[in-house]
Amino acid sequence: MKIIEVKDYEQMSQMAAEYMIRKVKECKATNLGLATGGTPVGMYKKLIEDHRLQGTSYQEVTTFNLDEYIGLSGTNKNSYRYYMNENLFDHIDVQKDKTFIPHGDVQDFEVECQRYEKLIEANGGIDLQILGIGSNGHIGFNEPGTSFDSKTHVVDLKSSTIEANARFFNRIEEVPTQAVTMGISSIMRSKEILLLISGEGKKEAFHQLLNGDVTENFPASVLKNHPCVTIIADEAAVSGVKLRS
Ligand code: PGA
């Protein structure tokens, strides 16, 4: 894993956006794996700014998001489809019908999970996957204990995740308790991974990632087995964290 330390959230967002833009310029038909949550918002802002000022085009890009809440349709303000439209897709020239997010409002989730997994495969896989990390080490919504062999599946969200995400909802009771997420093995099949870590709240997770063992109890630790992972972490997340010597 290559680790880049930056000063703050702003610099992390800038560097991550530049990384993605480089990728899209190298190959116009890149398949991007995208994430939601608080961490990538700044990066998306920078992508929009660059699209406006420099004209970087996403017309041939295909995107796959990591996850979606169960029970929310794409028009619900708390759905990740809504988040992606608001924070990125509505402001760049990506073709909406080439932006994929698991559906959270279907009847048969077994079918949905298989459909999503096949869709990624049929499009040739993900070239660059953006990831955040949960304070419990989750990636996507793969909570501690998820098998490293998992493909797209339904998860019960841990109470720590529900609490962490309650800030986006009016009341904690409104936070869905289940989600559809790409599995660990789906994520690991990405050719390249960019993990963004920001803020003091992620210090413990960063420490565990660097110094802990590779274990299903800490899902992000699997990234140590991936050949091409870059981490951009800010000072607040890095402070006091030492690499095992
Ligand atoms: P956050 O979430 O970006 O909102 O901190 C990251 C995650 O839970 O994966």
C-alpha cells in the first residue's frame, strides 16, 4: 500500500480529484467505482470545478457505486442515488444511464445482487475504486465479520454505522437498518484502489489498518492483499500513527 500524507481535508480532496482526473484522461472509457459518505464530497466538488474550468469529460466513463440503503428509492433524499446525482452526476457530462448503483427498492434482493455483480463483470470490471473507511474498518457496507469471499450482498448495518450515518437523517430511527453492498471480493477485483482517510475520528481505524493483522474482523485489512492500493490520509488521521517496523 502506498501512503500519501497530506495536510488536511482540502488537500486530500484535491489530490484525490487529480488522481481520478488523470485516470479519466489516460483512458476516456474508464470504469470508476464510487463511494458516498462525508469523505468524498470534497473530491467530487473538485471534479465538478475541474469539469467546468478545464472541460474534463466523463461522457465515456461508466460508474459503479459501492452500496445503497434498502428501502429507499432513488428519489429519496437520503438514498445514495440521490447523493450521487446531487454531489456529482448532475454537474458533469457523465451519461446517467452509465451510472450504476445497486437498487434499494426491489422485491428480490438475491436477483438484484446477482444482477449488480454481473453488470460489473460484463462491463469489464472496475479500473479505479474509491473507498472511504468506517471507524470499525468497514469498506462499502461490509461490516466486521464479512467474508473476504463475499460478492454483492445484503447486510444488516451495525449500530455504530447507523449512529455514524444518523447525521445525514432527521432522526436516527429513519436510518435504514439494511443495505446492499458490493462484497469484499467484488472490491478486491478492482484493478486499482484509492482509499481516502480524513479526520481524527479515523485515527484508530488507520492505526488498525497499518499495524493490525489481515482479518475479517477488520474488513479494510484485506486491502493489504491488493497489489495496487494508494491511501491519501490527512494529518488529523495520521497523527501519532506509526508503521510497524
Ligand atoms: P464517511 O464514511 O466518509 O461518512 O466517514 C466512510 C465509510 O463509512 O465508509
